[in-house]
Amino acid sequence: MPIRAKEGRATKWLIEGDDVLRRSLMKRTEKKKDIQKERVHDQPLKTTIEANISDLKQILGDPDDLVVRYFTVGDKEHAAAIVYINGLIDTALVQNNILENLQTKTLELKEKEAVTLFDQLYREFISVADTEKSSTMEKVLSTLLSGGTVFYLDGISEILVLNTAGGENRSIEEPVSESLIRGPRAGFIEDIGTNAAMIRREIHDPSLRMKTHQIGERSKKTLAVFYIDGVIHPEILAEMNRRLDSINIDSAIDSGYVEEWIEDSFLSPFPQIINTERPDKSAAAILQGKAVILVDGSPFALIAPIALGNVLQSPEDYYERWMIGSFIRLLRYLGAFFSLFLPGLYIALVSYHQDLIPSELAFSIAATREGVPFPVVVEAALMVITMEFLREAGARLPQTIGQTIGIVGGLVIGDAAVQAGIVSPIMVIVIALTAIATFSIPLYSVAIAFRLIRFAIMIGAAIFGLYGIVLVYIMVNIHIVNLKSFGIPYSTPFAPTFKHDWKDLVIRAPLTTLVKRPSFLQTKDQRRGEKA
């Protein structure tokens, strides 16, 4: 549990994971290590090429895309071979920097001893930047399956591991899920090397650190954690690495697998980790004192820890002048309020609190609802569920068709429902405003959470009216103040209160006044633009 240590009037939060969660994750980590010991192919290599390649084919099942290229090196014609998996390598790199060098430039070598020849080839004739020696089958397997090439020389039990990963990759494009009017257009792709380079292009600080993990017992995916040493709180970093080490799954196809595994509470509808396609947003989070997680094969990075205020922020808030950024952010908060409460307020006012509605509006609502066969709660539920169907259908269909379904489908169904007398015109207006307000929320995962809570508010309004809405609101707040993101209270900087962080919460103060990093993160280097 968090421990508070007071220094003057400021409250500092030292991060410690929950004891039950800690014990559970430790057990998972130990179990993971035991499984790795059972499965790892750590036997030493043999001295003959044929024996080593025979063992390799037996382990891999002699796949058709495993390429073995035999040749000789030196004037004594020492037998050699390279092995790689077709489609995972850079073919030009293997051809020009390995095969051509070894076959044509080594003809005059007169070295008789295989060990000495091996060292000479390693030092002088293989022009691949990332090259190392190894002597275990485990290294051979991990290299081949990650797009590398293995070089064998007959007569010794060592190999050269060459990083020749390549193949087809998607080009860098504008992020699809986080489009901006103003800001960088580059988005992450599925290659972790390219994504890591994009972060490094944004942050040229020598204190930027990258720690890698291997996840997935069968996929062996690479996961990288980026942070700035001397800024991030060391206990947050230690807790994050501990949770990542506890991951015990077959494969992490996307970063969503990692997110669900390491989050504090899987029972909460609120995301405790932000996902993003934007390198600029990731770099800004790192500079604040957070950590960014990249997973090979996923274009979505994970940002942690976060607080409730972060989920309604957008990078564009900082690319426009502060008054414009603050206005847009206020609109976003207003949109979140409408998205959550508008259908519930309509149900409560029409069903229980008609005296709170102005008389002329009340008469107008009563006239439009004349002939509607359903209670207002059923009417609202039908329209909200229909809206969810349309939204989901539009997201799954091809982009051009999806937009048409979302617009035309909503208009046609809404008009047909009114003409048939199933719903009232004002209900269509309420649901349309709710849908538009939901689209103003920048994060898809947050919008989903708000849509779930909206149903709870509608049920509360149908049973108890405004009192039911207040009860649901209190329950949500109780949940939020008990929720954490890597030990950081989710409700900060509201509770616990960090007044300095209010400058970048509901409004965005001028950048010249944002001289400190978020206080709730308890960074080692508090002031921006200075090194501790």
C-alpha cells in the first residue's frame, strides 16, 4: 500500500505494490523460471557442421523455409555454412556482407587451424555491425527465429551470430487512431527497432535508458522499457520491471496482452495504462517521468503510470497556444460529462422530476412522447443500444463504408423510429448529442469505459431518479480513489491534492509557467529543463 511521508506541507507518495499482488507475481515469476529451465535448449554445440545442423533441423522440424548454404573458406577449403529463415532476413545484407566476403575475399587465407581461422573471419571478413560469438543451441534458435543468421565453421563448437533481421515492414504513416490537426505525422509501426529509433529521435538525452525483456514462452517477443535515468522514480521502475518479469504467456500478439497482465486491477473499466501510436506523445510522457513500453509486432506503445486527468489530454493541447489548448480541453471535459450523464438525466427528469423541467419544455416533451408505447427508460435503452451497434458496425467495416453506415444508418433508423412512434424526437436528439460527446474523448479505451458507466447511470436513474444518478456517481468515485496505476493513486492530483499539477489538468497553463514535472510522480529531477 502507498506510504505517505510528509515534508513540510507537501505530501510525497512512496510507491509500494500491494502485498497480495506482490506475492502472486513472485509466484508467477518463479513458475516462469522453472518452465524456462525445462524448455531451454542449452546444450553445447558440436564440432562438426553436419551434426549441428542435423540437431537444428530436428528441433525445428526441418521447416521448408530454413535455408542452409554450404561453402568453403580459405585456400585449405575449410567447410562452412550459414543458416537463416527465409523471409525474416535482409537478403541483400546476407549476400553482400557475408557470402561475398567469405567466398571471394578469403581465398588467400593460409590458416590451417580452424580456431584461429574462425577468429580471423570474425575480426576481418564479416562486415555486419551486430556480430557476436556463441556456443549454445539456445542462442542459435533465438537468433534464427528473430531474423538473424548463424555462421558455422567445421571443426569448432562456436558460431557467429549475425543480426541480419529484415524482410517486409509497413512504412511509417500517420497514426490512424490519434489524428491531429497540428503536430507530427509519424506513427509507430510493428517493428520495435524502428519504434525505438523514433523515440530516440525525439529525445537526445544520454540518460535515456532502454531495458529489454523477452516475453512469450513460445513467441519470444522482445519488449523494451524506455525511461530517463535520474527522472523516473526508482520504485516505479522497479515495480514495472518486476511485473514484466512475471508475464507467463505463450505469446504477446499485441501490447494489449502486456497491458492486461501488468495493470493493477483487471476488474476496473478504467484503463490504468495509456496506449498510443504517437512517438511524440510517448516522448513527452518519458520527459514527465513516466515509462514507455514497446512490444515487437505492435504499433501501440504503453505509457505508465497515469492518473485520471491524463485520459482526457491530447498532444494537440500543447501544440496550440495555451488559451486554445485550454478551451479544447474544457470542451473535452464537457463532452465527457454529456457522454456519461445526458441519457440518465433525461430519464430521471422525465420519469421522476418533471417539476424541475421548465413548463414549456415539459409540455413539448409530453407532446412528442404522446403515442410512444414504451417507458422512457426502455426508449432510451433501445436507442443507446442501437447507437452502440452502429458504432461497432462502422468500426469493423472498411473505412469508406463504415463512415456511410455510421451517418446514413443513424439518420435512417432514427427517422424511421420516430415515424413509427417507437421513440420520441427529443430522445433521438439526446442520443445524438451523447454520441457526438463520446467522439470528443481522445482515447478509445476511455470512451469504452464511459459507455459502460453510462448504462449503470441509466439504470440508477430509472430506479431512483436523480438520487440514483448521485449514488452511481458516488460509487464510481469510491472506485476511482481506490484505484492505482503502479501504486500511484488514480485520483491524483485531485485526491491526494497536488495544487501545482492543477496548472495542467482541466486547463493548460502557458508553457512558461509549467516549470516542474508532475508532482504526483515524485520524479528525482523535479524541474524541467534542468539536470539533477
